[in-house]
Amino acid sequence: MKTRKSILKRFKFTKTGKILRRPTGLDHYRAKKSGKKIRKSRKWVKLSKAEARKIKKLYGQSKKR
């Protein structure tokens, strides 16, 4: 099964198997957000188990990895 390139661009896959995503709301309307909120949103966010399962399926990872 081929890897979906859109998934590869939007998510990071760690060596331990965790999947990370960017926080939402960073592309525009940042002027009205506080500096604290913008600083907090620089970090990558871990996906929930249910979301991670779906992304792994789209990514093409087998359960053995």
C-alpha cells in the first residue's frame, strides 16, 4: 500500500510509535490571540489513541511496527 503524502506532511512519527500533529489555529487570526497562547501552540501535540489508529491506517503502517 502506498503512503499518503498528505499524511506524511502533516504528522510526525516518533521512534516509539507516537504520532504528533501541529496545534490548530496557527495559520491566521493570530493578532487577537495572546502571546502566551501563541507560545504554547509552538509545540507539537500528541494524538489520542483513536485518532492515531486512523492515521496509522491511512499512513499504511502495519500493526507490527
